[in-house]
Amino acid sequence: MAGLTLDTAGALAAAREMGASGWAAAELLLAIRIGMAEGASARREGEEKPHG
């Protein structure tokens, strides 16, 4: 996940505002990070493939 950043404090605050606490908030943060990593991987794969 090189180059990916996540405002952890902000994301945790948002999770708590949505009613998540404890493990639920941690799971939400993990899901966000996994989604960011998968999105970055998909973009890199798209850049590596020749177009046409």
C-alpha cells in the first residue's frame, strides 16, 4: 500500500459519528484501507497494460 494515505483519526471520527465503536470502527477502517489498496492496484494494472 505504498503511497496510500488515510487520515486515520478523521476516519475513526467519521466511523464513530456513524455509530460504530470499538471493533466495529476498527473493521470499518480496515475495510477502507483494503478498498484503497484494491483501487490503487487496479489503477496500476490499468496503467501497465498497453492500450489498443
